[in-house]
Amino acid sequence: LILYAAIDSLRGGKEQKAFVAALAGAYLLAISSAVYQQFTGVDFVRGYEANKYTEEITRLTGTFKHCNDFGTFLVPGFAFALALALHALGRRSAQAFFWSALFVALSYAMMRTLSRGAMLSAFASLFFCSLFFRFRRFALLGMVSTVALAWFVPSPIQERLRELFSSADMAERVLLLKTTMRVGAESP
């Protein structure tokens, strides 16, 4: 919504196009850095190494120090690229291809971060976006199928999603929530 408000608040077509181009450029740079990081082990902007999840699997950090931060950065671009790809679909084939390719690249990079928060945010943004489609039943069915696949098909993504409900993580989350509430109550 904030992104939509920012684009809508720009006065002219030139300002909107410049904003969209700058945003697309930032995401292209971040994704290029992450893809480079996957093949070489370090990103080309800051030289950060990918985080080791297991012996075989690395979590991409891109230009960020931590993979969760990178995943969170990618979520708005994920929804943004999807919306622009759907908008350009059927009208401008070159733009539709560009935004669709950016959406696929953002999806890939986000899944390679294995960030649970980013994945849940992406699923939530897909859910809310799909409510505005004329074919919302099919979109929701596709989204539910995607979530079910992520939950049931053995993969690193499944492991990360199932860790959301592990008892070790829950105790830490409850402690963080209590601490946040206490700090909020002490100094509102």
C-alpha cells in the first residue's frame, strides 16, 4: 500500500517512470549481486559471503549482511513486479517479459534466502493481490496449492517453514514478545 501511495502521489508521468525505473534498477542490482554470490560465494557489491544453512545449501544475502534482511528487502519488489507484469500482460510484450522476468528472479532470490518472514510476507501479498482478480478463485486455488507444496514437498523451504512452529523457536519468540511489551509499557 505504501508503494502504491508513493507511485500515486507522484504528479506526472515522467516522475512515475523515473521512480519505477530507479526501483527496478535497485532490484536488478540486488538480484545480480545475489546470483553472482550463488556462483562465486561472495556478492560483487560489498563482498559479503553467503550464509551456510547446511553443508550443501547456502542462504543468499545479496548486498545485505544477513539473509533475512535481504529477503525482507525483496518482498516489496516481488509484489511490485507481479503487479506491473500483470498490468503489462497482453499490451506490451517487451514490458510484460521484463516485469515477468524480474518477478521470477525476485521469487528465486527470495526462496534462496530461506527467510521465513519473507516467504510468509510474499504469500500474504499474493493472497491480497489475488483478491482483486476477476479469476480470484483460480488464483486463490493456485496460491493454496503453492503453499501446500512448500509445506509438504521435502526441501529446505519445507524445513524452514516447519521451524516456525518448533518449540525452541516459540520459547524465544514469547520471550522477545514479553520483552517488547515490557519496554513499551515502561517507556511509551
